[in-house]
Amino acid sequence: MNELNVDVAVIGTGTAGMTAYRAAKAHGARAVVIESSHYGTTCARVGCMPSKLLIAAAEAAHAMQHSAPFGVHAGEVRIDGPAVMERVRRERDRFVGFVLEGVDAMPDEDKLRGHARFTGPHTLVVGDHTVITAARIVIATGSTPLRLPALENVGPGIVTSDDVFYWDDLPKSVAVIGTGVIGLELGQALGRLGVRVKFYARGGSIAHITDPEVLREAGRVLNEELDMQFQSKVVRAVQEGDEVALTVSDALGKENTERFQFVLMAAGRTPNVHDIGLEETGIERGKDGIPLFDARTMQCGSSHIFIAGDANNERPLLHDAADHGKIAGDNAGRYPDVRPGLRRTPIAVAFTEPNIATLGANYRSLCEGGKRKFAVGEVSFANQGRSRVMLQNKGMLRVYAEYGSRRFLGAEMIAPRAEHLAHTLSWACQMRMTVDQMLEMPFYHPVIEEGVRTALRDLAHCLTKGESEINASDSEPGT
Ligand SMILES: Cc1cc2nc3c(=O)[nH]c(=O)nc-3n(C[C@H](O)[C@H](O)[C@H](O)COP(=O)(O)OP(=O)(O)OC[C@H]3O[C@@H](n4cnc5c(N)ncnc54)[C@H](O)[C@@H]3O)c2cc1C
Ligand SMILES: NC(=O)c1ccc[n+]([C@@H]2O[C@H](COP(=O)([O-])OP(=O)(O)OC[C@H]3O[C@@H](n4cnc5c(N)ncnc54)[C@H](O)[C@@H]3O)[C@@H](O)[C@H]2O)c1
């Protein structure tokens, strides 16, 4: 075994790990990164970028197939599956290439390959070749698609998002298990590209929506296009030649079997913290096995160990992985001088159409502790001017503010181009603006943001009425 002594060891070379490594180095620390699998990051290889490439192709197909109401007729639309997937992979490889250039530029002595595992609070064994003694350690091991027991050992027809971006052609049919962000983004895109897609959801949730009104609207809008079966349970799956016979039971327990070329498991992701010897570290862990940590410093307890990115499951998103990594790397670099780093207003966007977005404090968190102490304003996009012009007049936005201070707190929406609306609103939220200050900002005409103004006006009005009487009772689509 080789032996290595370093100031900072970073486990994982994803976005969080690479950012942590650079931040630690900036403090003059002797730092190394350890990678057990591929360089290139989840985001670039099998995450954010390839999924958006697939969605871009789907948007092109959808626009051509739905241009007739404008008096524009495209003729027969032909989707060339191999060409679609070839572009996804080619552009994906380009993005991965930029990451690999960064890895190549790092000194060789800073990079180790192999699975890292704690053997003590300060020691890691990498593969079967190196023992590292590190004064500080950053865990940035990312996450892995959750595997459902009913879909284990079935055959090649059971896939996860990791597999989709290696396809050479579009499949004929896909069953998507889960109506979370991954399932909806990939499932809708595949459907728009001509694949027969059916969604099976365990409960009634849709992406990260927590507001019951937005959830109901999302269920209604998405159901117009997508075949979604809520309150269902995967019973069994059998590989039969090129197809999987999938048996699912509905809310009443009635079983039904359908055949699909692939079954896409999109039932969530699990932080990679279960096979890294955390029990040897002495740090305290939660029920889910994830170390308890401070979300401002990324420090696990008062230890020399930090945890960043999907591994800590706080907000498993790319920009948060980068922020976590910077904070963890800074603190590991200057330990024991541990300081809180910059945390931004939460923002999450599902790139479905319409987009689904949440920002600031979500509805569920605002309802914690019983009686609601916040006002709600809303707008429907059904008759919103610019949305209707573009034939994208679907969805709703709900905005929240605090009584008394009239401070804007957050929003949830399914709305046309919500990715942009969510940014504007999250900036206002982070600047701690009041609803009145937001209404003093410019609004162009005709734009979708005029819908945001309508919701804010409604919110300002509700704030003057005292406590809202809107019923907070949960309601789920499909129930
Ligand atoms: C399909 C999909 C689409 C997504 N789309 C978006 C999006 O549009 N926007 C967005 O913000 N987020 C998106 N995400 C989420 C985003 O990709 C992740 O939040 C982010 O990439 C996490 O970065 P990370 O550094 O924590 O983990 P990763 O990039 O996964 O890095 C972890 C690394 O650690 C390595 N590792 C694990 N265990 C060990 C070990 N014991 N020893 C050594 N190395 C180890 C792994 O091999 C991996 O390379 C998407 C994710 C998926 C799957
Ligand atoms: N646009 C984006 O920002 C983006 C895109 C993709 C992924 N991501 C990140 O990746 C994370 C993981 O995404 P995800 O979609 O896998 O997870 P998710 O938590 O968003 O959704 C999981 C879905 O699976 C369902 N489910 C859970 N257990 C199940 C079971 N046993 N049987 C059937 N269904 C079950 C849940 O009800 C839910 O609908 C997201 O939370 C997000 O942070 C972000």
C-alpha cells in the first residue's frame, strides 16, 4: 500500500468535489481528489446537460407538430431516432470534454483513482493501493438512482437515467416509474419524440410542488398530454424477449399488465454515503444514514469532516452542489477557522412544458407549525395575454408574503417559461423585497411577467385583508 499524507482529501470529482478541491487549494492546502468511477461529473455526463439536450429535440418536434393553430403547416414530421440520440451524445461529450480538460490540467499527484473508504476519522483507503491520512476530509460522493426491489434482476429492459443517454436510438415504448423531476423531464421529452410513454406514480406528487392548488393545476395540465397513473404500485416485472411485462396495481389494488421496451426507474436518488465506512469516523448520522451537518458551513458536527453536493441531500441540484463545494473546500482549507458561506435563495426548475418551478420558502415549509401566517396571491395563465399569443396559456403561479412586513417569501408555479419567472422572483426574495417594492419594478408589455404582476397585485391586496382564509388542506391529482 502506498501511503500519503495530505491536508485535505476530497472524495468525489463531481461538481461539489472539484469546487471543494479548488477552494481548499486556494488556501494553500495540500489537497487531493479521489474518484472511483468516471471523471466528467454527473451533471455533464448523465444529468443536467444530456437531459436538456433531449428536451431541446423534443421541443423542436412538438413545435412542428403543433403549429397548425397558427396557420403554419409543417407537413409530415419525421423523427430520426438515431440522429436525435447522436446529437444528444455528441453535444454531451463536448460538455464532458470541458470538464475533462479541467481534470487534465490538475497535477497528477493530486488525483487518485479508486473507491475511497474511511478506516478511521482521518484515514481513507483508496481501492487496494493507497492509504491516505488527511487532516480534513470533504465527502462529495454524489447520489445514485434508487433501485426498486420489484425491478431488481429483471433484465436489460429495466433502466435508469444513467442508461438513457447511451441509447443509440429512441425506443418504441417506455414506462416511467415516478413523477418526480427526472421522470417528468425525460418521459415528456420521449413522448414528444414519438415514444409511447406511460407514467406510474406511487402517490400524487408532481416534481417538487408542495402547494395543493399548484399541484392540482399541474395534474390537470400535464394530464392533457401525458398518460399518468397515480396511486399505483409496481407489483412485478418480467423480461419477455425485447419487452418487459410490467404489472402495476392501482389505488383499488386491481392489477394490470402492460408491455414496454424499457421501464425507467425514476423513483428518486440515494446519497452515496452507505459504503464509505462512515461508522469509522465517529460523526453523528441521521436516520437516513447521512451525517448531520451545518448547511451554512457544511461541517459535520464539530469535526474536521465536511459534506457537499448530492451526498448531503440538502438540495440535490447543480448550483447548490457548487455552493456546497465552495463552502466545504474553503472551510477544509482554513480549518479550524470554520465560517458560514454564501447560501442563496432556494430555486428549483423542472424543464417540463410548462415548466414547474419553486423558489424561496415553499408552501409546505410555510405551513409548518400549524396555522398559516402568510398571504397568498395567484394568477392563472389561461387568459394571460402573451401566453395566449404564443398558445402557451396554461398553468398558474402562487406567490407568498408575510403579513405585517409585507415581505415576499416565495412562490410555486407551473407556468410558461417559468424558468425565467423563477429567477426574477428568487432575486427579489434574496434581496428581501416587499411586495410593494416588487410592484415598483418595471414590467414590459406584452410579456409573461405581466402575469407575475397580476399575482403580486393579488398578493398585495390579500396582505391588507389580514390572515388568509384559503383552505390549506392537501389535495392530490389522481385521488
Ligand atoms: C437526469 C438528471 C438531470 C438533472 N438535471 C438537473 C438540472 O437540470 N439542474 C440541476 O440543477 N440539477 C440537475 N440534476 C442534479 C445534478 O446533476 C446534481 O445535483 C449534481 O450533479 C450533483 O453533483 P455532485 O458533485 O454532488 O455529485 P456527482 O457529480 O455525482 O459527483 C460525485 C462523484 O463522486 C464519485 N464517488 C462516489 N463515491 C465515491 C467513493 N467512495 N470514492 C471515490 N469517488 C466516489 C462518483 O463516481 C462521482 O464522480 C440532474 C440530475 C440528473 C440525474
Ligand atoms: N431540472 C432539474 O433541476 C432536475 C432534473 C432532474 C433531476 N434533478 C435532481 O435529481 C433529483 C432526483 O430526481 P428524481 O426525479 O429521481 O427524484 P424525485 O424525488 O424528484 O422524484 C421521485 C419520484 O418517484 C416516486 N417514487 C418514490 N418511491 C417510489 C416507489 N417505490 N415506487 C414508485 N414511485 C416512487 C416519488 O413519488 C416521486 O414521484 C431531484 O430531486 C432533483 O434534485 C433536478
